[in-house]
Amino acid sequence: MATTAHASNTANVSNTKGYYIALLCSVILSTTGVFIRYLTEHYNMPPLAIAFWRDAFTAIVVLAALLLIRPALIRVRRADLLFLSAFGLVLALFNILWTVSVWYNGASVATALVYSSAVFTVLLGCLFLKERFYFAKLLAVILCLSGCFLVSGTIGGSPWNSGAAGISIGLLSGLSYAGYSLMGRLASRRGINPWSTLLYTFLFASVALLLIILLRSCFPGANAPVAELFWLGNALPGWGVLFLLAAGPTVLGFGLYNVSLVHLSSGIVNLIATSEPAFTIIIAFFILGEKMTFVQLCGCALILCGVAFLKIYEMIHAAQQNGYFSKRARPTKTVARAKSNIL
């Protein structure tokens, strides 16, 4: 009995740790918009080139860090390499679909649609990973998605003019993001260290993106691959921002995302990740001086309420599992006899 209670308490601590890590991950990833906006506005850098260098620099930074700190994590089983290469392809696919969705739909609609991943992750996690599905999780999904739509400014009808093709691309970007979450959870179940996963996932993703850029150059009107890849030329500040984008929020954000998948189900982690647009809006308000509307403020509140509601439900469920809310035990015969003697 004591062993069961100890195991339950350990699981609760791991669960809480996972929530904090996932929230911190969302805060860190929300800063990527500042870097990407700088590169696109100041240098008009092609999105695919940004995606390639971001992934390549991330792999280089993680490799250097592991060589200095824990070289053993660089070695993975040969059987896991095929899995990690598929994982990298999913990340590359997400990068492409997200880029095309932003170009086709605009940033606000693309942001709203990519977080349909919360629904896909919950459903696919139940089907393929046998993760729990319950009403509280469904309600949290509804709250968070509603908040994403409010934050992105898509409620009102005017941004939704891209038609069925644009909506389909946006939903596919959400599906690919869900695939990333599910494969991250599978990686943790296979016993692959989260930082090893990060290294090889971004390495294979950068190779895939490089091949796509090279193949795309064969089509009429496309940029020459060298011109696209080295768009920044000798603009050292631009290269510095690109490197910081990888070394800072990408390494820490995606690294912590992988770590959180060790402690939590893919559905819950992806649901917490929907708080990223809320943090992005807040950061843009304080750093970039962008205006925050009342509707966006309400959206932020809805997202955070959804995440908090899910955590509170998990805490109550854990307490019930530990018997904290069970009925008071009946007095034993010894206690009952003692009471009768007193009376």
C-alpha cells in the first residue's frame, strides 16, 4: 500500500514538473516571432531559408553543447536512427506547411489553424498512444482554441478569404504539428534522451529542407538555391539574429518541449503549447510596442484559464486516486468498544 502511494506521489510530482516545463517552453517559443519578424522586415529573407538555417544552427549548437557536457548522448541506437529521421521529416513538413500557410492565409489565420493541432493530438493520442480522454480535456481544448482565435484576430470574418485550399493547408500544418508532438512522446517511450532527440530531429529536418530548396530551384521563377540560402550575404547583424534565433528560443523551447513529453501525455503538452500566442501578444506589446485589443486580452485569459482548468482537474483526479476525498473510515471495533466504555 505504501509502495503504491509512493509511486502515485512520484507520478504527481512528475506531472506538476511537466506542466511547469511545458509552460516555460511556451514562453520561450513565443519570443521566436520577434526574431523572425526582424529577419523578414529588415532583410526580406525567404521563409524557407530562415527555416533551414534555424534548423541547421540548432543542430550545430546542440551538437557542440553535448560534446562539451555529455558526449554519450550523441550516440543513439542504430534502430532509433530510422525513427529519428522520420521525426526530422515530420518537423521539416511542419516547417513547410507553416510557411505556406502564413503566405497563403496570412499570419493571423495561419496561427489560429496551426493550433488545431491540440484537437488532432488529443484524438490521435487516444487512438495510437492509448492516452486518456476525458471531458475536462475536451473542455480545455475548447477554451484554448477559442482563445487562439480571439488572440489571432480571426473572429469577425474578414481574414477568412483564402478559401478551401488555404484552410486545408492551415489544418495540415496543425496535423503535422500534432505529428511532431506524438513522435516526441514516442521518442520518450523508446527511451531516447530528449536532447538526443532534439539533435537528430533538427539535423534530419535541415537536410530535408536543404534538398527541398535545391529541388525547388528547378522550377521556373524560383530563386537560385545559393542566392536563397545566402540571402543575408555579408549582413553580419542578420546572421547574428538568425544564430540567436536558433541558439536561444529554438534550442531551449523545443528542447524543453521534448523534456515535457517525458512527464506528460502528448495531448496535454500540445494543449499547453496553445498558450504560446498569448505570450507572443504580451511580448509584442511590451517589446515591440504593438497594441493589444480587449478581444485579444480576453483570448489570452481564455487560453490561460483552459491550461489552469486542466491542471486543477489533474490535481483533483490525483487526490482522488490517493484517497484524499474518500469517506471517513468507520471506527474500528477497539475504538467503538472504548467509546461504549466511556458512555
